[in-house]
Amino acid sequence: MKLSVLDLSVVPRSGDRQQALMNTLDTAKKVDEWGYTRFWMAEHHATGAAAGRSPEVLIPLVASQTSQLKVGSGAVLLNHYSPFKVAEVFNTLEDLFPGRIDMGIGRATTGPVSDLALQRRRSVYRPSADDSAEQLQELVQWMNNSFEADSPFAQIQSYNNGSSPNFWLLGSSSWSAMAAAKLGLRYAFSGFINPMQSYGISQIYHQQFTPAKQASGLQKPTLMLALNVFVAETAEEANRLSAPFQLFERRLRSSGDIQSLLKDEDTAIRLLGGLREPEMLTDPQQPPRVLIGTPDQVRDWLMQIGEAYETDEIMVHTLSSNHEARLRSYQLLADAFELRKTDSC
């Protein structure tokens, strides 16, 4: 089993956004040493709780200070940008760090005001229009320079130095599963967002996968599942570490709050009215919303989930402003999977 990390650059309780970004870099350097496979950074706009808004800016910083990790975006929100510009940015990153760049592509609303602010031609902005399929197809064509001869885009190319970044489609819906399957792309499913439908949607991807006609795609399906994971020496301590995240989710569901900084563990437990016992894995096809436990517990659960989902890679998402405890969670999990030993073989 391979493990990877999704990082949001969570703002610490001091409110120092530079420190949030430095914590992201420190995390990447540590998980690189511990044998993780890839490290992705998110794009979240207009939020006070996370500083990760420009993965294409952070990728070269992280890649330049790590050696083994594949570094990428989780995800660039293509619905807000020019596919040609995205292709050129990631081809440039691949030119700088050949064989180590993941181009993770997604789509999402960032809120009605920030969606509008991200548009260049606001006079023609139509929030109801969804041209995601066309944008994705155009990006595939730019990455392969494969436009039909009668297309005006066939007159130019998105150049690279002989290699292309790994092309991943990210999503949490059946649309993304079908789109990735149709184009023969790698697919990362956000199980931490939509756990209830994760198995059914992953099966859509496997069952409908069509071998790619383009070099940027694959001949066989490749699925990665992203999950909320909290690990500590004891299940009680892991549950305690997860408390700020549980409070954050409650506030997100009740009021859409993405501005408030994550609380410390004691405050979160008090505001939650105490902690419930963490949910155990009973069905690997239906993992709980948060996996909380000891290293051995979580290792066994992830192995069962990986087998059920036909994947050999899980991306872990540990949302916490407690930087040291979060790093310890990653280290314990790496040791349980003996990632460094696997990496050295």
C-alpha cells in the first residue's frame, strides 16, 4: 500500500499565514523522508482557516526542497481558468522537475462572490453555465497537442521538454468518475468529502473506464482514495486530535463557516460537549467519515479499504492546526506501513 498526503496549509491559532505555508513545507520535507508517495496542495479561496489558495505557486517550493515525492495540486479548479494557461503552467513545472509533477484537476464553486472575482470577463459571467466537460477535453488536447487541423488552436502548441505531468482528475461525484473513465485519466476520489457514495462512484470509474487514446491518459484504471485520518499512540489521543476537525465540520454544516481558525483540542472538546467514541470500520466498502485510531488499527482499516476499492494508494487528510501532533500522526502511519523500508527496496 502506498500513502500520500493532502495539505491545506491550515492557519495556526496565532493567525500567521506565513507560518501556515512554512508548516506545509515542513510537512512535505518530513513525509518525503518517511516514504510517502505524493504530496498535494489544495486551492481554497477567500478562507481565513486555510492559506492554501495557489498550489501552482507552492509546488516548485516543495519540489525544490524534497527529493522523492511526487508533488501536485489537489486540485486546480479548472472551471475558473484558461485550459491553455493551466497546461503551460504544469508543463513548466514538469520541465523544472521532470517525473515528479502531478497535475490534479477539479471543479468547484468557491462561493458566488469569489467565483465572480475569479472571472476575467465579468460582463459575460454566467454562474449557471457548466462547460466543465468542454474545458477538460480542451486541457487534454493542450497536454497532447492534439487539436483537429481545422481548430484555430492547432496553430500553436503547449510545449514541454519531452515529458508531461501525471494527469489526475479529482472529484466527489459520479460526473467526475464518468469523465475520468471516458478520457482514460487517473482518478482521485474525495472520500473525505463524500464518504457515503464513495464505493458506488469508484465502481462507476472502474466499470466505465476506457483506455486513453491520448498519451496523457492510461490503458488501465488508476484510482486513489482520499480519506480523513487521525492517528496517535492511543485511540483516545487520536480522537482528541480529531476534535478541532469535528468542530470545524459541525460549523461548516450549520453555518458554512470557513473563516474561523481551528480551535485547540481542549476548546474544541468543550464546545462539542465532549467527544463521542470514534466510529470503527465495519464495512470496508463504507468507511466512516473519519478514521481515528492507533497506527495498527488504521493500517488494517486502510488495507481493507484499499482491497475493497481496488486501489493500492490512499491519500490521507489530517486537518489540524496542531502541527507537531499532525506530523506525529503521519510518522506513526508511515512506520506502521513500513514505508521507508518499502521505498528503499
